[in-house]
Amino acid sequence: MSETLTSGARDVSALFSRGRLTSIPRKPARREQLLAHLAETLFERDRSYTEPEVNEALRTVHDDCSALRRYLVVGGMLTRTRDGATYRRAA
């Protein structure tokens, strides 16, 4: 994750300690802010990722990569192919 704070990062910086996410927010609006930040900072546009690559990127900020991955897909921040083999950052 980048050390420089984007406008989205300023909004979610309180959720992090030493570069790690302390918890996944329960409130949907706050969680959406976090997910937008993660999608923007961890995943490049126009690049495909395998599930292990997505998990590895998400583990850099939190151990529960499967929950974060699911939230990103359900929230429309990442798209997944029907077979689940490939993920891409949504526009």
C-alpha cells in the first residue's frame, strides 16, 4: 500500500495501524469507503489477477483475505469471471 495518502486513504486511515487493517467495518458505508481504497491501492486497472494473487494482495493489509475478496466482488469493486479463475478491478 502506498505511503502517500489519497483522498480516499485519508477517509480510511483511522482503520489502519502500521499499514494493517485493524478490523473490517460493519457499517456498510464505512466498509464501502475501505473497499474503494483497497481496490484503488492494491489492484491495477486493465490487469487480470488470479485468486491467489488477489489473496496475496489482500493479506498485505488483513488476514481475512476471503472476506475482503468477497466484499470487493459483491460491492462491484472487483469483477470475477464465471469460473472464478480471473479477477479484475472494476472501472
